Amino acid sequence: MSPVGRPRTFDLEAVLEAAMLLFWEQGYEATSLAQLREATGLSSASLYGAFGSKEGLFEQAVQHYIAGPGSVTDVVADEAVGPREAIARLLHGSIDMQTDTSHPRGCLVALSGTVQAPGAGEAGARKVVAARRAADRARIRECVVRGVGSGELPEGTHVDGVTSMIHGFLLGISTQVCDGVPARDLHDAADAVLAGWV
């Protein structure tokens, strides 16, 4: 937060966009404060005054991502969409987003802030992406439960197992995209994941 009485002299959205792209490309730990200053145009004093720390900037950049490209996963929370259709849109939409060449490849939430460095300095960075992954998993699970209730999945479906399969595939898209697996192959794989749905 800016100190009381001192108006912010920078475009917050532009700063968060620049920081998001840098963290997305390099990950939290590999991104230095010097790189963040260069990308955002902020001085150290402005960066710390606005965000408190690199970790604070990362947390806001992740929220910026979630509201932007990462919102592709929100479809699973839309109960107006049938369960199978929601999962299909989640997977295919995520593949399209993660292979889009207008921004870094993969998923910021899946790829950054996951490595545990010594000490507690990066705990907040890991926590913010872990929270989003947990939220996605919970929404996928609710969608699977709806699928069983609607008859799109058999009554005896192992809900947690199917949830893990879908969520694991979703998280795995990033590494496959970064390894150069073509989008068409990932779309075919998503169709295979959906094959058990009526």
C-alpha cells in the first residue's frame, strides 16, 4: 500500500502485468528484484512501498493472472454448464491458453512458486499458488459430483480418483507445453480423459 497522503505515481495494472509476465516466464525464485525493477519501471523504494516485498508483488501478480488468463478454469464453477461440458471447456480452454504464443507458455500457478527453498522467506509465494490449486481441485470435485448426480458418470464413480485424474492432467499440461508437446496432442489427450463421461 502507498503511504497515506502520497498518491500512487504509477499504473498498478501495468506494473502487475509486467511482473506477472516475468514471474510466469521465470518462476518466483529465479526472478530477481533487479529484473522486477527493470520490467515494472519501479524503484526499490516504490516497489517496497507499494507491495512490501518481492513476495507481496508476486501474490498480487498471481491474483492479476487469476483474474486474467488464469480465469479459464472458472468454467468449472458455473452450474449453468453441464458437468461434462464444464470439464471439457476447462481442459481444452486451458490447453488453448497455455499454448497461446502472446504470453509465456504453460500456467503460472502450476509452474511458479512450487519449489521449496531453504527457510520461510518464500512461504507466502508457495501458499498463494497452492491455494489456487486447492480451489481448482475443489471446484473440479464439485463438478464430478454433479456429473454423478446427473447420470453423466456412473453411480459408483470414485469421485476423488476422477478428480485427481482431471486435476493431475490440468497441472501436467504446463510441463508438456514447455517440453514442446503439440497442442493437438494435448487436445486428443483431453478427449481421452473425458472418454468416461456419457
